[in-house]
Amino acid sequence: MISIRIHIIGGSGSGKSYISELLSEKLRIPHYDLDDIFWDYQSNEYGVRTPEDERDRRLREIISLDSWITEGVHRSWVGPSLAAADKIVVLMTPLSVQEERIWKRYEERIAGIVSSK
């Protein structure tokens, strides 16, 4: 396993998760979707945020590792990840492609094909 820290940022539907998974597999380093830190998926209600202190603690744990890929659209609280990254990848996917992917994801969630977490 190589030692590298990568942060991937881009809008919803830009391909962040897809690229993160590919790089993770190719480089054999873990990747982390920052939505999994930002949102409280244990809550019985949709859209509940993880408390800031817990979210920040979890981010610090991730960036303390030798190698990682973080990905997410969040800007306001990921400064530590950006500062620690060896590489920052900005995905600039055409808006029409992003919209198509977002609608497809929405339809798959409504149909129960994929989970909403």
C-alpha cells in the first residue's frame, strides 16, 4: 500500500463516489464518503446531521491515517482534509450529466433499487 492522501470534491452527481472507489481499489487505500460523517444515519428521521464535535472527531481520525481518499461536496468543515491532502481533485462534470445522474439516483431510491442510507 502506498502512502498518499487524496481529497475529491465536486457537485452532486459529478462522479466523486465512483472515482473514489476506483482509486481506492487501484491504489489499495481506504476511501471515505464524507456524507457518512456529516449525516446521522442512525437517526429515525431523514436529514439529521451528526453533531459537529462527533463529525469533526471522525474527520480527524481519518486524516490522521497514512493513506486515504476523502470525497464530498462539503466545504465549510473539510478544511483539515484539504490541508492534509497530498492531492486535491476537483471534478467539473457538465451540469447536464450531473442532473441526469441525480434524477437516476432519485428514481432508483424511490423504486427501492438502492438505499437512501
